[in-house]
Amino acid sequence: MSGTMTLAQPRIRIPRQARAGEVIEIRTLMEHPMESGIRGRNLTAVPRDALVRLLVRMNGETVFAADLGNGTAANPYHVFFVRMQRTSEFEFLWTDERGRSARANARVAVA
């Protein structure tokens, strides 16, 4: 991955607080064209440009991972659930075929 080439800023919807044992919903949206490079016979070829991976870590441990492929829509939207036991730091990492990446961080406090 290149540190100088980055993707758009991802959007994350995650609660700021939760109770111990509560299951929270996490939503992510990443603006990306997800260009497959596949076109009809009469059009010129377009270079591929697609996200290949979404990785989410909670306190350094992977809690969600997705390998993305040709069938992934533009601006991928993911929803998943995590059970909270303690205050936690989340790290979100998207990577595309060109080595570009986008990161986001969030914190959920457990009361």
C-alpha cells in the first residue's frame, strides 16, 4: 500500500456509547466507482479500478473482513453487528487494486 495515494474519506455510522453485552449496528459507505473494466463490444476498454478488501478491527482483533470482487456495486455499503463487552477502538481499512487505501477510526464507550 502506498501512503501517498489515498481514496475518498469513508463514512462510518457507529454509536458512541453502548451497554456491556449490547449488540451494536455498524454501517460503512465508501465512495468508489468500482470500475470492472468490462464493456460492450463497441466501447473502448476502461482500466479496472475496484476495491478489493474491507477490514475492520476492534482493539486490534479482526471483527469483520470482506473480499470484494467484480459483482460489488459502486460506493459499497456494508452493515454488520458487534457485541460490546468493553470500551473499544475500531479501525476500518479499505484497499483497492492500485494499492490505495482509506482508513477511519471510531471509539465506542461502554457504560
